[in-house]
Amino acid sequence: MTLGSHLTPLARSHIQQADVVFAAVSDNIVEMWLERMHPDVRSLQPYYGEGKPRIDTYREWVEVMMAEVRAGKRVCGVFYGHPGIFAWSPHKVIEVARWEGYEARMEPGISAEDCLYADLGIDPGTFGCQHVEASQLLFYERSIDTTGHVVLWQIGMLGNRSVANPDQGSAYRGLLVERLLQDYPGEHEVILYRCATLPIEHPRIRRLHLCELPLADIQQEETLIIPPARPLRRNELLRQRLAMLDKEHAA
């Protein structure tokens, strides 16, 4: 996620040993940094288009990468963060390559989720952590566990199926808040978070009430974290059965 510091030695080796490198990274500075490691870095960003569905762009990414694979080249795709998290194309291009008989693998990386735990001091093992793409709460019926942290990804692209038409404003978020108010009080504190992508940056962390979310100035890269709203409830029945098992094993 952060330029330079979050690249594993093995990932760097794959980049340097490739014949061609395709890049879908956070900004031009990162692309320039990649070009210092490899002479043939090709940006995937130009495939985005005004009003163009993101899935069409992602399919084109798969085809342009596979064209070089079929030409016999060693191809490396570089995606910011973890290449398999909120990234359709890396999974798909590996699937297609393997189906066609080529060797393909994914190298894990540091994700925005990893940075989130460190920057916000959240341990998902304490209360649990539910991750949902924000628009899914509008498109589907999803249950929310209010006893743990809830992380809503891509809050800045809420309800948006293309990349060039960002969230139109408070209307989309107002609808999301209407959904969240079924489970949380309006005064419940939530967190807007964006991790640092450059070494000179600091993470962006803003705390506000849930009811304030529709009018908040939200960037496309930000994530919404909803802390627990109620305590965990003891399951007395299973606790009793566990105690019985403990006695049996101790006998």
C-alpha cells in the first residue's frame, strides 16, 4: 500500500525478472518507481473510460495481459495493496492462464485491511470483524453483526457501477444510512479511513456520527469502519455443555 516499504523481496524479484510488467497502481509516482525496476512497464489505467462499466475495463485488462502470455512472454501484473483483495482481474487472469495450460500464481501483499488494523489499533480477534463491500448493503439483503467491527469497503463508490462516474453526493449515502439505522443509532460514532500510500503521508482518520455521513466529504479510496454497538451476549447453553466436556476430559 505504501510506496517502497510494502513490497516483499519475492514480489520485487518477479517484477525484475518479467519480460513485461502491467501496472494498476495508486498514482503516477508509483508507476515511475516501477519503471526504475523494469524497462517495460505498461499502465492499465488508460483502459478506464467515461461512463464505462468497470467490469468491461477489468475484462480488457485480462485480455491484454493474456495476449503477452500467449506470445510466450513472462508477464507480471502489479496491483496496489494485495492483488487478490477487491481486484477481479488478477483472479480472473490466473484462472484463464491456468485453463489454457500456462503456469500462473499470485504473490500476496499488504492490503488496506492490514494497514487499517495497525493504524486504528483494531484486533479482529477481540470482537470479530465483518467485511462488506458497501454497495452490497443496497443491492442485497445482508445481516450485520453489531457486536463486532463492521468494515464497509469502497464507500466512496457507493452504488456506482462505473469508475468515471463517482458517487453523486449525499443521496446514495443517505440511502445507506437509512439501511444502517435499522441496526445502529444515529449518534453512533463511525470512522472514515484512508491508509497512506506515500512514505511522506499519514493515514487519514476521521470520526463522525453515523447521521453525519450523508453530508461528509468522502474520497473514493476511503473505507468506513463501524465500531461495535452492543456487547457480546453469553451463550449459557453452550457454556454449560463446554463445562461438561471439560469435566469429562479431566476425568
